[in-house]
Amino acid sequence: MARNTQPILKRCRTLGIEPSVMGIHKSSNRNPKPMKRKQSEYGRQLTEKQKVKFIYGMLEKQFRKYYEIAVKMPGITGENLLTLLESRLDNVVFRLCFANTRRESRQMVNHGHILVNGKRVDIPSYIVKEGDVISIAEKSRGMAGIKAILEKTEGRVTPKWLEVDRENATGKVVALAKRDDIDFEVQETLIVELYSK
């Protein structure tokens, strides 16, 4: 399986993302390099696409597939794309504060620690639906690593489209994420423009 192994802080600095969006709470000691020249329209579109791909931890082929699904859905394509990305199981596990980062949540899903409606799901790209109940498997809750993660993420805020019960390590998808629920700056119209050329 292909995966992105770029250094996170360096990539955040390049794309202009706050490391906290990625779930990392430390900063780089280096000063960001000022842009030497004005970016072209294509450059802005490409940077926006790379930023969203990096945040959700996807490569081009998978991201393009989500865009094609979003185009076929009723409504605004850019908002549909963001809703689909937020509905991925690995992202929902991260949003429920069951993991420190999306990479960590992807690993938890891959290793079979996450249940959806009581059934083990080991596919990080699984799309959750409204009403789905996501929980950490009973056996996994006792593991030292998962206990440490839950303690570390205790103070984090859960988005309003999710309900979480920290004592039982379960969460519920109350509604699908909307455009207002995205907690980082993104111009999804630029991504749509790039792909619709």
C-alpha cells in the first residue's frame, strides 16, 4: 500500500497549515520562507488540492475518486467533497478524540480496534452514515497504548455533528458534516476548478 511519508511539520509549513489541524501540537523552529513571486491561478488551485489531500492523508488516485463521487451527488460539488472526506471512518475516529492524529486513527482502524454499529471495520476509507455508532472494541480498551491516547485527547473538543461518550469509548454520528463544520481554511472551489478543466 502506498503511503505518504513526508515530514509533517515541513509539509505544514510549505502548504500554510497549522500543525494543530493535523493533531500535532508543536511548532517548527524555522521561519517560514516568504513567497518570492506571485502564484498563478493554477498554482493556487494545485496548492489547495495538495493541502486537503495532505490533511486527510490521501494520494491522488483516491482523492480523484472522491471528487468523481462528489460531482454525481446533488448539491454543490466542493461541499459534497468535504462532506465525503469528513465522513471517512479514520477521520471520524480522529474527530471523536479516539486518536491523536489521522495517521494514528488510520492505524487503529487497520488493526481492527474500531467497531461500527458493533461490527469490526478495518477499512479507513469506510464512509459512515448518519446514526452510525463508532466505538473502540472491548478488548482494545484495556490496552495501555489506547488508554494513553484517550487520556491525552481528553481536553479536545468534539464537533457538533458527533456525540461522544468518553466513559464507554463510543461515539455517534448525529448528522453529516456541513461546510461550516470544517475547522481549517479551505477554498474547495479552487479544487473543483482544477479538476473540471
